[in-house]
Amino acid sequence: MTDLNIGGIVKRTKIYGPGWRSAVWLQGCTLACKGCWNKKLWPTKGGTFYTHEELLSELLSATDCEGVTFLGGEPLQQAEALLPLLKDLRAIGKSIFIYSGYNRDELDETQLACVEQADIVVLGRYIQELRNTNLRWRGSENQVVEFLTDRYSTEDMNGEASEYEVHIHPDGTTTVLGYPPTDPQSLYS
């Protein structure tokens, strides 16, 4: 098995899918969507390489998480290494959410097999001219949330909304996930 190049992991989040989830950003993307918010994840150099077993162990150590969301970069550009992990997570009962800039008709057999392991997918390029930060779980209006199993439905989206989280780490540093208001004062109102 090939190792996965991971740009980042957040063990517990509520903004990248329904319920408490782990979020995994895969390193590397050649799609280069104009206005992409994750350009630092475009290079294939960088990130940390995880074996299948290491990443599975890391994800299973997250307590009370019902699922895992894969983002990027571009997760499906590491489809051969990702597919066995998705199958193991599914066999354990974890839900799977995949974000991909590919359209369904662009997927090869292995990439399509990854999508078929998911409960929820968002497919399609980010289009800067269609940017809308008030959409739940997607960045531009052309992208559609697809529910591929009966585990979740549109009711689990709980409507449209801009979401963000601020994680305060033990050392006092912070990480902001999602898309906070552009006016910093509104964070305190």
C-alpha cells in the first residue's frame, strides 16, 4: 500500500459534515482552481506521510466521532492509497464525507470507487465567481451536496449557513476552521 500525504488533521470538528467528525486534508492538488482557499495544499511536497495503519489508528483515537471528512488539496488524486482506508472506516461503521474538485464524469475507476464508499460527497470545481460563504459544506454555488446512502439526508444539513470554529490549543495558539465573518468586530457582538 502507498502512504497518504496528509496536509493536516483535526480530530474533532462539527463544521465539515453532520455530527462530530475528524477532518483530514490531503496534500497535493493539480486542479488549481482560481481563488482556492487552500493553495498551501497544492504542492505534493510538504505534508506528512502516513501509512494506512498509522492514519487509521489516528482517526480511531478521536473519541465520539461518527465519521471522517476528507478534503484537500484533492483527496481523489491519492485515490489508490485512500480507497483501502475508506473501506476500513466504512467496515468499522464510520461515516465518510469526501470533498473533491472533480466532476463525476472525470473520475477514473479507482476515484469512482472512493466516491462510492462515501455517505456524502461534494463534487465540482470551486468557481470563484460563484463563491458563497453562506452555503453549508461547500464554497461555490455550482457545487452540490450529494447524499449517497440513507445514513444522512438534506435535513442533516440543517439549512444553509456560514460556519466556523475557533480551536484553542493547550499552548494558547488558535486555529480557525471554516469562514468567519470578514468584520472582526462581529465576532464579539
